Amino acid sequence: MCAAGIRVLVFSFHSPSVTPGFTPYVRDQADLRSFLERIDGFLASFRTELGGRFASPDEVLAAVG
């Protein structure tokens, strides 16, 4: 998406996934640790490798409005 010139990316996940047992993605504490580590890794790569920055929805609207 970045290579195609997309300037706003949205990161989201199904919020019950932060509680073990509520989704098939996070069945126990080990899955939760892995889930959160993957999020941390993705966000770190976004910032360091792509030069991305984080913004609130209001900041995004102000930038494009």
C-alpha cells in the first residue's frame, strides 16, 4: 500500500483478542503474549522501516480536510 502511494493506513484488531479464550486467535496467556509481540513488531517496523507516524482519527481528519 505504501509503495502504491497510500498515505493513511489503519491498524485494527478484534478487541476480544486481548482476553484469552474469547477468540480462536488468543486461546491462552502464551497466545496473548505472541499476539501482542506481533503487534509491537508490526508497529515498530511501520515506524522505523517505513518512516510512519501514528495519529488519532482527529489528526488524520485535520490533515486531509
